[in-house]
Amino acid sequence: MPGGKIGGSGAAATRRPEANEEATQREEEQEDDGDEDLRDGGVPFFVNRGGLPIDEPTWERMWKHVAKIHPEGEMVAQRIRGATDLPKIPIPSVPALQPSTPIPERLEAIQRYIKELQYNHTGTQFFEIKKSRPLTGLMDLAKEMTKEALPIKCLEAVILGIYLTNNMPTLERFPISFKTHFSGNYFRHIVLGVNFGGRYGALGISRREELMYKAPTFRTLSELIFDYEEAYHRCWHVLKKVKLGHCVSHDPHSVEQIEWKHSILDVEKLGREDFRKELERHARDMRLKIGKGTGPPSPTKDRRKDVSSPQRSQSSPHRRNSRGERRLSGEKKPAESKAMPDLNGYQIRV
């Protein structure tokens, strides 16, 4: 969630309602089409598509953007780039998770690691994450994140959370995306929902402490989402939409795609009680899918015992990608199938 401010430019905040709605629709179409250089909260959001090390054009664009969004302008960029005695930044170590350690403690260790990487305030995401990539490709990218140990944004934290929990077959993982409104602008955020022993929680990263990690203590999915809604309320944001994906496979070599938005819930159109019912319906859908054996496969038994990072296993059967089964709030018919979007509409500046 970029930026130390809440809200975007004055021009964006004073748009006519019709123009603001049209801009939002175009932005969501860009998300589905895979265009990642979007505007989040009225401020441009960039992605490093050239890999690492960062190429010169991307590097210069990043610093120009920093100069635009930082209160000190170009002075902060010049001060950092011209320094010769910058302190050495410690590199966080990937947590060594023992199988005997309780799942909640392992989740806390993973969250600490994600937080130690620090939030990326530059306005340029260092790792290009395409949501339409198969899971195996995203897991390779997560492994690269642990090697580079660079600051990350919320979508990168979700991919990293999946990678670091792959060796926890009793833990179910699913993406939760939020769209909020503040001061005439829309903001996006995403976390990794988790379910262990019938209790819900989440992993993630944000500028705001209350919009990232949630210990798996919530009895229902709706309780978890309402807790996030209250946190947004304290930041003066109004929750507009929630997108829920299905459970993610534990097989790091699966070629299936993550289902990012099986249920798309419009909070205002549904009303409070219907919103709660739709959240619990989605939770039942996930339980039924797993119970029928069509959910994410668990790691195979011949997996190696070194659990410091997710381990390799044999390929598992591919479950049917149910993008065509997505349920829009207030509609009984499934939504029209679309190509899986690339990521960055889910960043949010709070």
C-alpha cells in the first residue's frame, strides 16, 4: 500500500462523478488486460518489467517518481544518490520452520520475515508479478524475492506468503482483495487469507499495521473481513468491494493458475446481512471443494524434511480452473469468463 498520505491529487479528487466512474471502469479493464502501470489513489504506480539488476530507464523513472511523490522533492533523491556512506542494510533470513512448531507460531514467524523485508515506498514494484502465470512460475519468483531481500508491496507479500506456507498441508490459503474509496479516489489492497483448524486469519504487508497480519483466531470468514472493514473505517476509507479467490494448491510445481476472484462482492449493493451471507457462502464453497477432492492437493509424503523453504513434490492432478464459476454479488448467473489479470490494481495508498 504505497504512500504516507491518504488520498491522491486534488485534480483526481474533484472529478465529476461520471468521469470518476469512467476512469475507474477503464482502470479495472486495464487490470484484466494485464496493464500494470496504473494509477492508485490518483498517483501513478509503476512496475519494474526488466528484471534485476534494474535497467537504467526503469532506475531513472523510479527516482523521478520518488522526487514527485516525496515531500522534499528532488532533494531527497539527490541526497540519497549522492551519499557515499549509506549504512549497510541487514538482510533478513528466511525463517527455519520446524514441523513440530505449531502452525500459528510458524505463521507469526513468516509474517515477521515479510515485515522485516519492509514496505516498498518508492512507487515502483521491483518484481513483475503476472497473475495469469502458473503457480510454478510465481513460486520461482518468490524464491528470487528471498534471495534479493528487497522491499515489497502487498501483492508480492501474498506470493511470498504462499511460497513460505507450501509445506503446511493443513493450512488453506486464498487471496482476499479490497477496493476502498477516500477523498474522491479508489485504493486497492490484497492479503493472503488463511484457514487453520476452522479459524481464519491473514498474512500480508501494508503501511498500516491493522491492514496486514491477522492471527488465525476468527471463527468465520465474515468476522475476518469485518475486522478489516473496521480497520479501513479508522483510516477514513469506505470499503466498496471484496474479491475472494479459491484455495491455492500446495504443490509448488503446479501449472494451474491462482483463482484470484471467484466471488466479487459489492458491499453497498448487498447490504450488511447479505454481505455476511455471501462471505459465508464463499467459505462453504471452499470447504466443499476441498471435501470433494477438487481443492488444492497436499504435498506428497516423499517430500524432503528440510522445511526452511517450500519443498519439491511430484506433480499433482490439476483441478479445473473455475474462473467461469465466479459469482458476482447480487447475481445468480456466473460472471463472463475473462483472461486472468495482471496484478497491480490491488495496491492501495493508506
